[in-house]
Amino acid sequence: MSPKEERNVVLETRHIAKQFPKVLANDDISITLYEGEILSLLGENGAGKSTLMNVLYGLYKPTSGKILLHGEEVEFSSPRDAISKGLGMVHQHFMLVDTLTVTENIILGAEPGRGGVIDYKKAREQVVAIAKKYGLRVDPDETIENLSVGLQQRVEILKALYRNAKILILDEPTAVLTPQEVDELFEVVKTLRNSGVSVIIITHKLEEVMEISDRCYILRRGRQEGERLTRGATKAELANLMVGRDVVLTVAKTPHTVAKDPIMQLEHVTVLNEKKVQALKDCSLDIHPGEIVGIAGVDGNGQSELAEVIMGLIPVESGRIMHEGEDVAKLSTRQRIFKNISYVPADRQEFGLVLPMTIAENIAIGYHEKMPYCRGLSLDYSYINRHAEELVASFDIRTSSALAPAGTLSGGNQQKVILAREFSREPTFLLVSQPTRGLDVGAIEYIHSQILAMRDRNVGILLISMELEEIFALADRIMVMYEGKIVKELDPEKTDEKEVGLYMTGGNA
């Protein structure tokens, strides 16, 4: 009998299906989770991973199939039902109240006490005891808003453990962590496993699957494509199962000559946020034609304000923004676009596309008042649609037609529509923010190749990404942001993720 067979089965799904009005999100999925196991759930964007976990956690009811807990069939009508049976889930976007303390957040909704009076002392003692048992170091009296992202995630894990979770689901748990915080999280997860807690990790990062999990299931288009012991699997094999074809996992970046004079410069730029607090502080950087400058930093350290001020979405408090030697700081966003500045925003659905409009109309947006997109006061739909069909073909956008609404496309294909629009306008400067967020390895491979192709056409590119692996794969120079300042410039050939991670948290290497 194998070691796997000797362990206790704590959770099973048998032939789970989940049908939405127009999408079969889960189709005949059967998985098994063992006691004290770290299980990864892999799959491309839209493969059905989150749907399956939401079924397990009581957020969705399955259309058909069964869930078994310790061998007995269960039905969850809500997360409260799942929690009462020992399941906990840490979502990618934390569900914490910033103004409350660690202890107050952990006990919220499950406060000890009698007659409506909370026994805060007892609650604090319980939190301290659980934190000590699992090695989750955190100050029980600190306010959430004063904690780093990594520590906030610990609070979320403690919330689940406080409610006696023996099965813990982590949804993209490393998406906003530094390399050091990832290492700390993995130590916590291993401690949980050694304590008998079973962990399911939803992730798209193959390296992390190989490092942390004992076993993995691969989903593709709502169906189960395979099961592998990670110790005996390869990244190439897993990537192939995820997308149904061979995937090039390494970026082929060739040397390229960088022009002497910068195409874009920020000179001592300061920006205030909505609370009139400095979000960018005396920020200076330059980008030359034919290079990619990568911005690394923990989310919320001024990256979004940097993108917005370059594109004219927020005003400059002080300093200059120079494009081809001209100060564009007071120009409108439209005027900057007409000066061959292109922008791929971080949120493709909120800022990149108008989802009810067709692909063709989305590609025309911004230039729709210019020839050849219009004739006089009328849009030239003959040209708009023909041009869009050409881009659909050249950018491999998977759709029935350029006349399909953008909202009907997958995340990866929506991103390709934005790339097609921005890249086809022959920019001199390109600002790309979170270009592959939430996308599968196949889409990432394609988008990286397109960004490098623009660099090789002597476009100056500023890349903002939460993925350090992406920064290292694409950037010719790395600028680290911390608390609104650029604190360090590094050569990707002469540094590593650990050193960059130290500067990202305000430390020194």
C-alpha cells in the first residue's frame, strides 16, 4: 500500500458540475484531499478552479455531484456551513477591517463572551495561543492598517484557524507578496501540514507548485486534465496539461541597442493622493527607446499613481514629465495619446475596455475622431471593422468575429484586444501595467513576446508589475519603489529576487 493510500481522506468531490446560464464552469470534477497534505489546483484563467473552491466553501451550490467530508456526504448552503465543518478560505483580496486590531478582526462574528458582552481578554489569549501553536507571529493588538500585506495574510489564516479549520483553501496566496514574504508563507503552510491541517492552494505559478505542494490537479476549460505528484512532475509537463500544448517557459530576450537620448523622463515629480498626502515623492526616472524599465514594488507604494500621472489621469503637484523633449505634464490624456504614448492599464475590464461594445469599437477607441477611423462627423465602420479583423488575426484573438462584444472574451483575449489597439498605433513610448495579471501560461508567453517585439522596434517601455519573475524576464533595468520613492536602480543581470525584495520592503541589501 502506498503512503498516499495509508493516509486519511478528509475531503472528496465526486463528479462535481456547476452550470451557469451560458457556461459550464465545472464538468465532472472528482478530487481527493488527504489529511496533512498540501494540494495545488492548477489551471489557466477561466479553467474553473475558483468555481470549484467556491462550491467547496458554500458560496455556490453544485448543479450535480457530491461533496464528502471524512467519508460522509455534506451540503453547504453558505460559507458559515463550511466553516462549521472545519473548512476555511483565504481569498486573494483580504476581508479585513483596517481600523480594527488583529484580535478584533480574528474574532469578528465569533466573539467569546456572554449576554452580548465580549470577553476580549479571553479572545486575545486564544489568538496568542493559536499564533504560537502554528508559528504565525503577529502583534494581537496592532491595527490592521499598520500591517504589511504579508502580516495581513497571516491574520486571515489565523481567522480560519480560530474557527477550528482543518482544511484551508488559499486563493492565489502569493500574488501580492515579496519573495521574503513568500518564503515565510511557505514555512507557515508547511507548519500547518505538519500539524495535520490539509491545505489547497490555487495558483498559476508553476515554480511555487513544484516547491510547496505534495500533489496537484490540473483543470482545463472546466474539466479535469490530470493529477500529478509534484515530486515526479516537470514544469513543462504541467504547463502542457494546463493549456493543451507545449509552452515556451523561458523568455527569449536578445541584446538590443538602446538609444542615447531618453524618450520619456520624469523630473522630480511629486503627486498628491485623494487625501492630499504625497503618493509620489520627488520621483525621477528616464526611459530610452529600445529598452524596458521595470518598476518593482509591493502593491500600494505609488505604482498606480506613477502610471496615472504619466497618462494625465491625475495632476502633477510639482516636477516635469518630458516626452521627446517636451513637457507634457499639463496636456490632457487625449493629447498625450495623440503624441504616440500608449497605455495598457492594470485593470483591463474597468479601464481598458468598454465590455458591451464590440472588439472593433474597442480597438478604435481614442482614435475614433481621427482619419481613417472616421469620415467627417461619421465613423467609418467599414475601415474600423476591416482593421479590427486584421488585428484579430495577427494578435491571435480567439473570437468568432471582431463584431463580438469584448465582454464575451476570456481574460487573456481581452488583454490581447488592448495590446492590439495600443501596439498598432506605433507608439514611441509604451506604459504597460500588470500585463499578465490573472492570465494563464499560454497567454503570458504570447504577451511577453509582443512586449519584447515592441522593445526591439525601438519603443521605450515602462513595465509596472507585481510579478518579480516577469520583471526579471523582461526588464533591461529595474527601479524599485517604496513609499512613493524610487529607492534603488538595479541591473537584472547583477541582482536577484531576494535583493530586490529587500529594497521593496524598505531594507538594504
